[in-house]
Amino acid sequence: MIRIDLVDNTAKLKHIDFRVVPVTTEKDFTCIPEGLLPLRSAVRLSRRLKAGRVFGRMGKYLWYRLIEAPGSGHKSPLSSHL
């Protein structure tokens, strides 16, 4: 699974979990909150991930890929630099 965090000008948590990349159906990903991204946007983002991108801008969001931390879920790749 690949987790992407989306950041905008609110404090609300937003992320997408991709089960596969690239995405082809709505069953290939989940959004928190539900319905955050339409399938078309999720497909575009998943293609960027497949191409090796780890951050970028998509509409009003900045996005970045989280890395899996052993035994504790996901973390930001920037957290080791803080």
C-alpha cells in the first residue's frame, strides 16, 4: 500500500491509500475523507507515483508520499530531517 498525504490551507487530515498503481478503478484506492478525489484525479496521481514522483501539486493540494515505518504505520520522509 502507498499512502499519500494531501495538504491545503485547512488543518483537516486528508490522505489517499493506493492498493495498486496505477489506479484503474475506484476499488484501487481509498480516501480520507471519503470522496476526496474523483477517479480521474486518483488515476493522474497514481501515474505520477508510478513514474517515481514523491511530491507535487494537484489542484489546491500539495501532496507527498509517506514511507512505511517498521511496526508503526507511515511517516513523512522529511521527519528524519527535523
